[in-house]
Amino acid sequence: MEAETKARLTSASPTSTPQPQGGSRAIKWNTLGDPVLRKMQQAAQEFMADYRAGTLRWLTYYGSSGTGKTFLSSQVIQRLGGRVQSWPRFMAKMRTGDFRVYESVDNLATFIRPLLLDEIGVGNDAKTFGLDLLLQVFDMRRSLPTIVTTNLTMAGLADIDARLASRLMRYGKVIECNTTDYSLR
């Protein structure tokens, strides 16, 4: 099963020259010999294997932008039939005051498996209403498979609120993704 998981992930991830396949562009994850990208890929493979085995845990990618955190995470989530949710976009919807958005908080927090919470800690909401809501979602999802991405460091998240970094470290694997921007290679 590990070989199958690796093959699926390898066929899911970015190279500079995607090859056409069946009328669409195939995307492959090329680690370019970078140990950080290899570590990210290994963590993604482990998350997929654990998910299929019924092991519930989280995976957090944090670090510099352009390293493939969102790309790799969304490929994993799509392969597992989950959902990608941009936290800043979700917060923008929350600010509209539409009641249906509030109902979606419970859905986001309890029913979607697996879920990618992308770009947490971005924007002005990080220290206000958005923080309380994010912590609520974290607490409600603590036993559900979740991938989180952020451009902030764990120390940066702790500066916003120590509970953010603490929960991410407690709920699963945390991978630092500080390497060269993928598009600059």
C-alpha cells in the first residue's frame, strides 16, 4: 500500500514541465534534490497512508511562501476526497453577516474529512474575531484529519496567540518549509 500511496502522490505534485495526459496537464512533485521538499513529500505520503488506515492526526506545513505548501496539501486533500478552505476567504464571508456562513462553521469544523485549512494567520482577523473562530474550529476538529498551512513560523503564530502554535504541535506533525521559492528555481 505504501508504494501505491507514493505513486499517487508522485503523480500529484509541481515540475517545471508538466506533461499532457488525456487532454489535461499532469502535475508531478519534483523535490529537485531539496531535503525540505523531500521532507514535505514524505509527510504528505504518511498523512495519506494514515488517513487510509483510519489513523486520525493533523499535518501542518509552515514557512516561507512559494515552497509548495498549499499545492502539495491540496493535491493530498483532493486525492482523499476532502475539501480545501482558504481561511482568509472564509473570514471574508464571515464578515458579510450572512447566516448561512455561520452554519458552515459547524460543517467545516465537524463534518468535512479530510480538510485543508489554508493560510491561517493571514490578515487582520488573526488577532480578533477570526482568532476565536479559528481556535473553535481547531478544538472541534482535534480528532479529525486536517492539514494546515501558514506562512508564519510557530513563534509567529505564538505571538498572535500561544494556543494556535500549541494546538498545531499537539494535534499532529509539524513540518518547517523554509526553502527557495519554487518558481525561482
